[in-house]
Amino acid sequence: MPELETLDDAFDARERSPLVVANARRKEVMTAAVEWWFKKRDTDPFKKALAAFDALSGSREAKDATLSSIVAACYFAAHYDQAHDPYERKRAEIAGSKAKLSELRNAIHRLARACKGHDAVLDAAMTSAEYACGIRITRNVKDGPAHPMDVAARYFASLENALDGRFSELDGKGKLHQVCIGNLLFRTPVIAGGQNHVGPKTMLAFELELRLRRLSLGQGAESLQRGERMPGGRPNRHVVAAWIRAALPGDPDEQPVDSESVRSLIRNLPANTEYIGFPLDR
């Protein structure tokens, strides 16, 4: 890390630090969520959702904490876009890199075969290129006479073998992008491109039911931790459905979300699905 010679340097470095940037982003997003809530809370769908929530039992502290979390979850779900999900973007990036790697491997394989066969056109082109750039492929160890094409063939064959190896940048095992979508974490990898994608309604249904179950267990005031699974307690799916209808109204021709559809959304998730929270950068 470079030395910081002045107070201004230290301040600038602090402003660029990942923690400061993350905190600034969190403040920015939560400010937007509050503004969104102020615009929405007096609309009829949200009045109904609030009335359904107010009818639940629980301490004032627990209900206030739970309501704040519900509003934040509704904001994130309402603004969720799979194309901007950082986990999905990373999956797409790795899938693209793997496709490029396959193309590179095929091209190098053809070069290795052409060099091994002493292709006359390639031989002439390599000689011309060596004179043009002043660089040539040569051996580190002089283990006997070798034609430049044979040296190149050995190099390209080794490069092809190297590309067949494992690359941590493309493997990604143990990384969150492999198992996350939105605010959900799964036990099995997610396929890039959304083949097993779940939508905002499912994400919101899972988080709200999880939070309302915790409220019924007297845990509403406690922070929700990453990796939590659906607990016991009362699901209060009629309340979940009311908030989904308010935050995600959908197409007028769609069947309105009710308690049974909330049950189906959650039941269709993979076993042992966990909460991880919506990403701020989405």
C-alpha cells in the first residue's frame, strides 16, 4: 500500500476505501427507499397492507423493526431487475469467459497441428513475422537441433494443455454468485441465464413470510442474519399477500396474489433455501 504523505492523501484514500463506498451506497439506497415509501404509503393497496400488518400481535419494538424491514424488502423487490443482479452478471461474465476459452483452445489446437505438420504457408508467415517484430519462438533448453516449426508446435501443444487446466477465476466454487439470486441463497449452483430464475414475487414472499414468522415467535426486534432458513411460527400469508399486491401489482389480467399463491411460491423453491438479503448494487 503506498504511503500517505499528507492529511489530504489520507482523507482521499479513506473516501475511496471499500467500507466507506459501501456505507455511502447503503445510505443512498435507504434514502431512496424512504422516499419511495412516503410516496406509496397513502395509496389504497399499501393502506390495506398496513391494516393487515397492524392486526398482528407483537411488541411495539418488534413490530416497528419488522415493518421497517418489510418496507425495505418491498422497495428492493419493486426495483429488482435480473439483468442488474450482481450475482447474475457474474454468472454471465464467467459463462462468456468459458465460451471464449473454448474458442481459444480450438484456435491454438489448429496452430499446434499446423506447426507439427510444417505447414508451408504458416512457416513463411512465421519467418516474416519474426523479421518484422524482432521476436522469435525459441527453446529455453538447447536439447538438440530443432526446426522452429517443431519448437512452435511444442509450445502451442503445451499452451493448449495449460488451457485445459482449472482456473479459479472460472471455477468460482464457494463464491456467492454460484448460489444466489436476489435475496435468496441456495444449496446448489444457479445456472447462468435464468433457467432456474425466481422472480421478485418469490423473493419478496420468502423474506416477508420469514420475517412474519419470526415476529410471531417474539424475534421481530432481532436482526435477520444471512443464511437464515424459514423458521417455525405463524406464516401469516394473508399479510404477505397484501404486501406483495401493493409492492408488485403486476398485470391487471393476472390473478391477484393470495395466501395460497404465496404458499406455492415458497413451496416451489429448492429445499433449504436461505435468506441473504437483496444486494445494494443491483
